[in-house]
Amino acid sequence: MNKSTIASKLNAYERLMRLDKPVGILLLMWPTLWALLIAGEGKPPWVVVLVFVTGVILMRSAGCVMNDIADRQYDGHVERTKHRPLVSQEVTVKEAVFLAAGLSLAAFVLVCFLNTKTIILSFAALFLAITYPLTKRFLAIPQAYLGIAFGFGIPMAFAAIHNTIPQQAWLLLLANMFWAIAYDTEYAMVDRDDDIKIGIKSSALFFGKYDVLAVVVCYLLMLGLLTHVGRLNDFGNYYYIGLAIVLGLVMWQYHTIKKRIKTNCFNAFIANNWIGCAVCVALAAEYYA
């Protein structure tokens, strides 16, 4: 295999893992960092932070590969996904399975540096990652399942630091679920026509003409839950200023998606990175300012 072939194969693996599109990593990373900051009261052990940050990258990459394996018969019929490496046969199914397994194993090796409870929870996290792609066949709102899968680092973070999972961990997970429904509905609004054609379920189809309203309501529910978490922790002005900034971003999201223009909906989805960042900065300011 010559250098050109190796470079081409590595490029295909990179795209299969979506490393060329890091927004997905960030949407998984932010809630994990929220949990680490709260659980560690601003000073989470650096080894735990390193394990979780690296684990997020590995598991998001593995999740993307698993998703493409499950959707390989559908992606060719969707405009946005028809050039993915499994569809174009740049990567074989066997190669993809080995890649997903290798990434998952690497993540598990990292978790083994943590306590037993976190190790046990990692099996639930793997189950969520493997099964999420299948939910698009039968769940009316698979985005809710995605929110749990994307947010499962939250209870794991509390377990890793305290060896227990308090109420606020589940509140944060619920907030993340509503956030994921909101941003992934925006994403699904881009694929609505293709999803109808191939028979895939999504929140955009479930909410129908109320999709924009549902997105806004989910954002507000997320904010309400984050406000409650702030009260449980006696957070001050920095945190609530951060949530006020999030509310402003939500208002921008509404004006961006209200006409349901596909490019605008996709841009709104991408911009959710700033929502996660705003909450993280607000938490950091509470502990460090």
C-alpha cells in the first residue's frame, strides 16, 4: 500500500469518525465539563478530567462509526450523507466494525483508571451508543434517546468524583436531554424531506408544523432545569448572567429557524456550541472569579 493510498484511507477514517466536524465532540464535551466542574466544586482531579475529555473524543468517534454502520442502507438516499465513506465504499463494513470496537476498547481502558461505579456505568454508556442508531426506526423522538446518550458522561462524572450520583446529576442529564431534542430537531429539519422518503423517524416529523415552537419550549425547559441546579448549588450572579446569555442565544435561534430555511436550521444547530460554552464559562466564573 503506497503513501497515497494510506493517506486516502486515513482521510476516509477521519471522515467516518467525523473528526473533520468537531461540533459533535463539543456538544458531547460541554455537558461533561459542566458535571465535572460542579461535582469537583471547580477543582475536579486532573486525571479524571483527562480521562473524560479523551473518552468523549473516543466515544463520539465510535458512535459516529456505529451510526454509519447502522445507517449505511439509508445514507445513500439522503443528500447530506450520500458521500459518507461507507456509502462510497472507501471503508468496508468490516473495517468500520473493527474501528468502532477499537475506539470503544480504548475508551474502556481509560475508564479502568476510575472507580468501580464509573466502570459499571461505562457499560450503560456503550449500550446507549450502540443502540441509538436503531431508535430512528421506531422511536417518535429519537433525539430524546440521543440526549441521554450524549449526556451520560454527567452521572459518570459525579460517580467518578463522589462514588455516588446525586439528584442534581439527573437534573443535568434531563436538561441535556431537552437541549439535545432542541438542537437535533434543528438538524432534523434539514433532513425532513429525505427522512419522509426513506421512512426514518425524527422529532422534526413528530412535531410537524409545531417544530419551531417545540424547539423553543425544549430550550426553555433546559434553562429551567439549569436554573434549579443553580439554586441547589447556591450559585451567584456569574452563573445567572451566563444563563441570561443562553436565553439571548435561544432568541437568536428562534429568529434563525422560524422560516425553516434549511441552511439557517443547520447554522442554528452548529451555533449550539456557544450555548454549551456559555454555561461552562458561567460555571467556571462561579468557581474561579
